[in-house]
Amino acid sequence: MVLRKEGNKMKLTLRIWILIFVLLLSLLTILPWPPTNLLGKGVVIKSIEQNSSAFEAGLRQGMIIKEINSKPINTLEDYSNAVSEIFAEQKNLTKLTIKTSDNEFIFLTNKTPELTLGSLPKTKLKTGLDLSGGARALVKPANISVSSAEINDLIAITNERFNVYGISDISLRAVRDLEGNNYMLVEVAGATPTDLNELVSKQGKFEAKIGNETVFIGGKEDIASVCRNDATCAGIESCFQIQGGEACRFRFVIYLSEEAAKKHADITSKLGTNVTEQGRYLEKKLDLYLDDNLVDSLLISEDLKGRVTTQIQIQGSGTGATRQDALNDAKQSMQKLQTILITGSLPYKLEIVKLDTISPVLGKEFAKNIIILGFLVFLIISVILFIKYRKIKITLSVVLTMFSEAFITLAIAALIRWNLDAPSIAGIIAGMGTGVNDQIVIIDESISNLNISLKERIKRAFFIILGAFFTIIAAMLPLFWAGAGLLRGFALTTILTVSIGILITRPAFADILKKIQQ
Amino acid sequence: MEIQPIEQKKKSWFDKWYKFFPVVPVLILIISLVYLGFFFKQQGDFIYKDVSLSGGTTITLKGDFDSEKLESSLKQKFSDINFRKLTDITTRKQIALIIESPATAEELKAAIEDTGFKITDENSSIEFTGSTLSKGFYRQLIIALIISFVLMSIVIFVLFKTFVPSFAVILSAFSDIVMPLALLDFLGVRISTAGIAAFLMLVGYSVDTDILLVTRALKKGEGSLNQRIHRAFKTGILMTITTLAAVLPAFFLISGLPDSFRQIFLIIAVGSFADIINTWLTNVGIIKWYCEKKGIK
């Protein structure tokens, strides 16, 4: 396969061409799209609150904001400065003109747009939680074992809950371990939602009862729709002082299905009336239970008795040390209740068996140090090889091969959207280490001045290399399934790196070495 | 060949003593096994498990703060609690404090906040693993380690198709795991899930020098047996040196790396050291003896 030298110019062999081609392909895979993102001008919308004015104006997740009211936005800081400037004085409706990379959106609003923003990604590589920060929960039904189909149902409901709740940067996966246990793995990138714990683990069983009779429960069967993000039918009603702090009441309207409304009429028709100072009410209240705890009791006015009414107002309250705390608490409780009313309850109680929340700041520090370490390792290995072989060409070709293996592995990770966590990167480094070892075997075989042809010697080198390759694969395979697959990254990147070595870089390296030897 | 006279000299020395080469490593292996036996009797397990394998919480607090006060206060509240500091190698400044305890995340968080330290999403990482889950993890990782070892052994047998050389390679891989394990226990290192993954890696990683040695020794026609072993040694030791060069900077030059990362590298480093003696003393002894007996010169 080696082509002859043509004058002074060396012709590259097919294997070297394949390596160059794969490297170019990898570059294209890793580069951001569009590549102008590399210049870093603009901020990207990571998530956007549905039904917000920005959303209604047409802004969507993934768009890149370039300008706000003619002010250029290059960084996250520019954005927060621009927004705080605009909303510092204006309390009334303000006109916002947001220019994205390929469009312009104009809308009126009285508050800062409900967006989560991020810097432009410089590559398509995704880092894992331990390096980018975020939260991870491993959840399983408490006390019962479930099939993978049931876990998929659970994932569907949980996914809907997160959507309703407005958390979009999330990944939900079913995982299965060596012993056949099924789990749901929840991963949220970036900042951790404060109530992640409750969102994923609360069964969310909502029941509205009159006396002992259930009138309706959360979920689509009983509840046709729930009013949210519309001040006319949902919001904080009032705040007032209570002992030891403040409290705020919220209310929102829900629309019952025909059937649930009939049930309500049936039950109320049998009730008597109480006359109080506030007015005439039915003798029993509508009690709202969340996970078997009483959330609120609502008085039912007399005119609702026996009537098929589909519209019901739900109320509740939040408390806190200050007015602001109470307000936030009430808002949160309202959102939680709305979420549960929309999505319905989970079919069983859940248990969080693992919960990790990683600080984005610490993660960034780790990532930075790993990159420095990577460079250092390249440098030290180059120096050792140079001392040993005293040939700059050989040293460079080993370093180039190491780099290629890491680079192609990263490209595959980007392609399959693998989140690179610390074990994954350790795997790449270990794989590169095997790569260097293999190349040393090839070099030593090829420079030994024995009476066997170069081709034969390299063939022998490949016997050793293949042996080492299969033992590594054999050793790492079981890690794919053990421990709910949390260490899968380590196995995956090691196997990827050594496989790329065997299939692409090592054959090319052997040819490069032949060229150097010639 | 210019090196001939040196080779000759080496030959006689080597030929005389090679049978004693395995003595030291085999002694170390026996000591390690006995130590692990005692360790098991005492602790009921082969390793010190960290909370990712035994259940509990790890909290990493970022920053250079006075950790003494926090440590003493927490020690009073929790009987089983561990602290580790991450410091910058050049400035000696504290980067973070790692706190480990079998307590739940809520208990530990509350106790830390009681001392006046405010925990936020930014300044801290909290990892909690339930005890049932972590026990399951441990069990599965041990099974994975065994499967990994068996698969590796099968590959070796398929590769060499003869018993003694294959056995030598597998023995070396076994020692490469047992020796670091005993050393880590002796040093009191708490092993995490990532650490056990590193042992799996070791199974696959450490045998390449053994494959090199056996292949070179058994293939006739490339100089004498001693020359072939010597050549394998020169290649193999360079391989191990580059491996160490790749993993050691993580301890001496760069600080502030994730714990999982450091542990993987620590185990590979110790395993590589063990591999030097297991390959170039034990295995060389066995293989040379085997070749002499089979008439492979």
C-alpha cells in the first residue's frame, strides 16, 4: 500500500489519507455551528418560559441574541447590563427590540424577559455534571421493583412536570444495572433548581374531597385545563402579617372535565347550608390534599349546591419571614400545585437513592486543571521520547498520533452527544497511554536492525498491539452495566480511544514511520 | 554488532540468577495477600470504602476559609466524619475542603450551616448516595472486576494457546491488582466507585508489557533468547515510564483535579510500579525457564 517516493516529494499512503480525512471530519464535528460562534459575539437562549411575552414574540430556545434596543450584546455581562439599564427606571410597559443572529423581535413588557442565557458554545463538546455543574438524581420507586416499561411511564410524567415547571435543560433516562434494577436518571445542567428534590421525588397525589368523598384528582381525566401565567385567572391575591412573619395567598382557576363536574354537583346536592357572617356556605368544605396532607379547605358558596360547574378556584398560601419570602413561597406553592394538577400523580412513591449537586464554579476549576494537565502530559511524553530516540520526526509523529486519538474520540463524543465527565476524560488519557505504548512497540520493532523485513517486524508489533487491545476491551466491557452505568463514560472513552488507535491512527503511524525510516 | 560483548557479559549473570528473580515479587505478593486476609478479618471487607460505596454524603466547600473551626465543630456532632483538603501545589492555598460522612445531605448541611458557613449552589458541591444503592454499586463493581479478569484471561489463553506463558501473564495481572490494593489499604485510602473502575482498567492495562515479553521471547529467529528478553525489557520499561509520566503529574504538578480523576490515576500509577517487578522479575523468570525447558533458544 506504500507508494513510492516521487522525486523529493513524498506521496502519502492510503492509511495516512484516511487519518487526515477522519481528522478533518472530526474538526467539522467539534466546531460549533455556525462557525462564527467561535468569535463569541452574542448570547444563546438556553431556555425560555412558555407563554411569556418573549416567547409569544417568537423567541425560542437556541436563538442567539446579538442586540437589545440597539445595544450590542457580546457577553452575558453585556446582556445583564443592558437589561438592568432598561428596566431600572421604567416600571410601565417597555418596548424591547431584540435582534438575534437572523431575525428581529419586538414586544412590550414590564419585566425582564424570562430567559435563561448562556455564552456561545465554542465547540459542540458537552461536559458532564462534575465539570459543568448541575444536578443529578437517581430515582427509583420505593419498596417495589418495576419493569423498564413502567420506568418509561414514570419518565414521561416527570418530563411533563419539568416542562410545566419551566425547566427545560434537563435529561431523563432509564438506566438498568447489572442486578436488573431499573432507575430513572435525572440530570439538570447548570444551576440546580432549588426544589429538584421535591419535583422528582414527590408522588404528587392531589385529591379534592368533600367529607370523605373524592370529587376530583390531579391529571387529565378530571381536569380539563389549569390557568397559569394569566393574571386574570391566576396569581397572588393578597399578603398580610401573621405571627412571626408574613403570608401571601394565591389563587388560580381550574376547569373540570364534564364528569368531575357532575360528581361535584352530585355530592354538593346532598349538603346543607351554614349561615356565617361572611355569607351563606355549604356545611362541608372542599378539602384539598397533596400527598395526603391537607393543603387548604375552601368554603363552597350556597349557589354552587347541586350545580354542574366546571370552573373551580383553587386557593392556597405561602409564608416567610419577610414579605418577599412569603411572596416567593406562595408563587412556588402555586406553581407546584398547578404542575401536579396538570400532570396528575405518579403511580407510586419514589425514593431518591442518589442526589448530586455540583457547583458550576468548582466544575470549571476542575475542567481548567484537566486541560492544563493534558498539555503537561503531552509535553512530558514528548520529552521522554525525544531523549530516548533522539529523533524529532519520531517524537513528533508519536505526539501527532496521540493528539489524533484524543481529538477523534472527542469528535465521536460530540457526535453521539456524550457528556464528558471526569472519568470519561481519564478514560481518554488512559487510552492515549495505551496508544503511546503501542507506538513504542512499533518503533522498537521497526528500528531493530535484524534480518527480518520491516513489513514482517511491523506485523509482529501488531500481534502485540492487538493482544493488548483485546485485553483492554475485555477488561472495560463489564463497566458498561455495573453501578447503573454511572461509570460508563470511563469504559466508553477508553474503548473508543483504543479502537480508533487500532483502526485509524496506528496503521497510519506505521506508514509514517516507514517513510521516516526510508 | 557492537553491543555483543556487553550482551555476552549480561548473559552469564542473567543465566545464573534468573531463577531467583521471582523471589522478591512473590514474597511481596504473599505479604500483600496475608495483609489483605488480616484486613478482611478486621474490617469485614477488602477495602476502605468511601461514601460512594458505603452510603452517605460528600460535601465539597470551595474557597480558602478557616477550616479548623468547622472541622472541630463537625467532629463533635458526627462520630464518623472525614476531612480532606485540596490545596494549590504552588501557593499552598486551600482550594476546597472535602467533608465525608455517612450522614444524610440534610443533616450534614444543617450542621455546617450551624457554624455560620453559608452553603450556596456556587460554593459547594453535595453528593449523596443511599446506602442500599451504594452497596449494590459495590457488589456490581466487584462482579464487574471478576468478569473483567475472566474475560482478560480468556483473551490471553486464546492469544498464546499454551498454558505456562498464559498463566504467567495472568499471574502478573493478578499481582498488579493485589499489590496496589494492599498498599492502598495500608495507607488508609478510601476507595470510590471510580477507584474500582481504575482496578478494572489495570486488568487490561497492565498486561501489555507481559504480552510484549511473552511474544518476543517465544518468537524465534530474532537473536538469542536473552537478547530477545533484553529487547522486550527495553521497550517495556519505556512503555511503563510513559504511563507513569502521564499519571504522575496529577499528583506532583497539578492540583485541583476532581477526586475521581486523582484516584483513577493513583491506582494506575501504583499498579504500573507493581507491574515493573511482576513483569521483569517474576515473568522473566518464568518465561526464561519455560523457553529453556522447551528448547526455545
